[in-house]
Amino acid sequence: MPPWETPSDQLPPVAPVLKLLRALADPVRLEMVRRLAVDPAAEAPCSDLYEGLNKSTATHHFKILVEAGVFHPVMVGPSRGHRLRRPALQEAAPGLLDALMAAMARED
């Protein structure tokens, strides 16, 4: 396990609702979450989670999502990636993720 990867049993709790909503309020971050939410494995390399951003901007968005407890940094094959913390999100804010994903699907 790389030194930057936190073991699953040592992850911090999902942030309080206000911080969680702030993290999800940005359209770029919400799209990153959507891409993981629709992935059957709920994990993907970082590069699959964004388009049209430079790497430092994407890293900033990933950091906010990790700090809010939405993403768990992991290795995906040979690349750094993220895993969606769906069970933790469901426990902290029941129905929030599903409601957001359903609303986004209706907008498409």
C-alpha cells in the first residue's frame, strides 16, 4: 500500500452535512462523484474522473472530496485513483447521494 493511501478501517468519518454539501456544490466535483457513482466498481483512476482541467486544479478538487469523506484515495491498477465511499455517505446522510444522482440523471 502506498504511503498516501489510508487503510479503509482508518478513514475519517464523513464530514458534517454543511461541509459535505459545500464539497458537492461545485459542478466539477459533483461530476467527479457522478462518474464514480455510475461505475460498477465505484472506483477509477484520477484521469477518468475529469476532463478539461489541469492536473493541479483536479488535485485541489480531489483533496476537497477526500477531506469531506466522499472519496477514498486508492491504487487502481498502476495508477492513483479514488473510490466512492457510498456506505459511509449513506450512513452520514441517508439518501443524499441517490437523490443527487437521480436529479442529475433527470437533467441529462
